[in-house]
Amino acid sequence: MKVEDNLREIQQKIETACERSGRNREEIKIIAVTKYVSVERAQEAMDAGIKDLGENRDDGLLAKWEVLADKPTWHFIGSLQSKKVKNIIDKAAYIHSLDRLSLAEEIQKRADHIIDCLVQVNVSGEESKHGLPLEEVKPFIASLKPFSNIRVAGLMTMAPFTEDEDLLRSCFRKLKELQQDIQALEESYAPCTELSMGMSNDYHIAIEEGATMIRIGTALVGQ
């Protein structure tokens, strides 16, 4: 299917989720996850109206950057090795996978401007997933205060791959509650306005629970 057709269907589901939860459609940003597709398919997504592209490997982002440059807003959404920071620091507008102090130190060292970072949280506690446990997030964010080149724009999580809607809602709801706790601190370096959660199989649920960024690959651009 054409990306344009896929996007139309996704937009309808987003509208429905917003109506069900009393949210404004303008609050939700679609990030097209292009890690499995060609530059041409990524361009097709942009032609359909997508402004944000997500890559989870530095070489994938760099390959597409050579063609698309800064036309889209780039999101680095995968686990980021400290040694790879230098490759993407001047290209990614958002880093969704800040989860340790050593990575923060490298971002601080390499950046020449403020980088919007999302702290990755392992809400589900699955060993296969990266991210901080819920209880470690607030102390970690507090430790980031001296880093002048890092802004904690929000939180990110990957929910379990399951059809258990109650489990998904619980996961997303916990991240939303944590976000509200952090916002209540009113720290200028950690506005925490973004919630990056929800993928092809569960984005409509994530929206109903407060997502502001949904990361959609297969349902939008295919594989």
C-alpha cells in the first residue's frame, strides 16, 4: 500500500482515539519509523505529509541524512552507544533513549547547543528492554541538572508486545503519572512535556493514555 493510504487510516484512528479521550489532535506527533525501509519510502512518507522520521541506528540515520538532510525532523529512537553520539549529535533533534549518566556526559561534551532528550523508562520491567526502572527516573533526572546542553523534553517507553489492553493501559498510565510528577517539580531544564509511547500495534491506546509522540513503522511505511 501507498504510505498516503496508510497515513489516512492512521489519522482516522488518531481522531477516534482523541475523541474518546477528549484530547486535541494537534497534541499528537507521528514519527515515521523508517529503519527497515529505503530512502525512497522515507521520502514517500514526507511527501504524504510526515515531518518527523525516526531511526534506531546511527548508520541508518546517516545514510538517509545524505539524501534527505534536515528536511525532516530526525528522532533517534534506538539504544544509543556513547561512542556513536558524535555521529548523530548535530543531526537528531530528539534523542529518545537517554538512560544513563555516561550517555548524558557524552551528549553534553559533543553538543554545541541544547539537545532535546527523552529519558527511556522500562515501565514493564522486561529484561529484554532498555531503560530505567520507574523508581530511578526522578533521581536520574535530578542528576542531569548541571548538564547545560541537555533538556529533558519528556519520557519514552516501549510497552510489552501483547494484545492485553489492560496491561498496555497500565504501562502507559504509569508513564503519564511519572511525567506529571516530574512536571510538578517545575524545573526549567526538565519541562517533560513529551510522552513518546505507542507503536503500530498500540498507538491508539497510547494516545488515550496521554502520548504526544507515537512511533509508527510497519503500519505506516511497511517493512
